[in-house]
Amino acid sequence: MALKKFMFDLLKEKYGQHEDLIERMAAYLVTEKDLLAYSKMVSDIHEVGYLKAIADYKEQLAEMGIGVTIGKTQE
């Protein structure tokens, strides 16, 4: 049940499109350790995709002669 809630909170209105798969996954991710490991994996996938998108956009902008610096802001 915890996996379903996690995925519903993450996917919102798109949850229904993936409900069958989530139901099957929930049968295998039964412990808190499983759910934490799965959550970490989903976060890692998101991070890798986000960083790749940033690198791709930065490269495209560089080809147009636009320099971009992406980093933390000073507060």
C-alpha cells in the first residue's frame, strides 16, 4: 500500500495510466527497506535525466553563441 501512495503522490493524474504495473510492483516491494530503495532509485533516475537535459540545453545554447552557467545561487 505504501508504494501505491508514493506513486500516486508522484504521478498525480497520470497514476491511472500506470496502475496495473504499480499493482504488480507492490506485490514485490513489501518492506520499508524495499520502498526506500525504490524511492532512491526513482530519485536517481530523475536526477540523471534532469542533469542530462541541462547539459543538452547548455550545449544547444553554446552552439548559438550563448554562454550559460548553471549552479547554486548565493543567498
